[in-house]
Amino acid sequence: MSNQTFAWANGQAVLNVLHQYAWAFDANDMALLASVFSEGARTGGVVAGTALGWGPWEGRDEIVSSLGAIRQNQQDLRRHQITTPVFVTLTENNAVVKAYLSLFSTDASKQPRLLTTGEYVAKLSNVDGQWRIDTLDAVLDGAY
């Protein structure tokens, strides 16, 4: 396999994990959400320029439980759009990716609206052919 083919295949696999994270949270699919995180994963986030934030949560079970509780309290339909990924590093077994987040909501009015934007930094590892998120940090541009 050429280096270019290797990079493309691993890059697509890494991005697929990030997209599965977004789909899992939005669809309230906690089994899929659990599958994207490594056992010892960590996640959390902040709203830039404020004291607002969440986490850090450590360990797959705590992450899924905490995100599941947030999701259960949301009455609207959320759509996490992960775009413009940039690989900081990509090897056979590790990846660091930066990407933008646009978070949309549709409530009872059926009118979609942009809730916030921000950035993700994700660190992933490939163990036994399966990419998983080890760290997912978020910085939101504004509160919602």
C-alpha cells in the first residue's frame, strides 16, 4: 500500500469515527456513542471567554452517562455538523484532528437555527484495527 493510499484510508477511518460520534449523540444512540470512545477516554469543553463548560469526564462509561443525561434533557432536535477537518498528525496508530463544529437545533416551530459554532480537537488511537477517540476537547464560540 502506498503512503498516499495509507494516509487516505486511515484519514477516512478517523473521520468516520468523529462522524459516528455526532450521529450517535444526535440520534440518542448510546451504544454507538460508547463504541467511538476508548475505555480510558476523556472529554470536556468550554465556552470561550466565559466560565461555562462541561466535564472533564474520564472513562467511556462516565462519558456516555454524562452525554446521555445531557441528551435526555434536550427537547429539540440537534444536528452536530463536523466540518473542515485538519490532521495535525496521522500515523498508523495515532491521529490528532482539528475540526469545526456548527450546532443546529430544530424545535417545535420546525425552524432550524444555528445554536453555536466552535472547534473540536480529537486524539484517536488505532487498536487492533479499530480507531477510537482517546480525547475530545471542544471550545465553543458562544453559549446557547
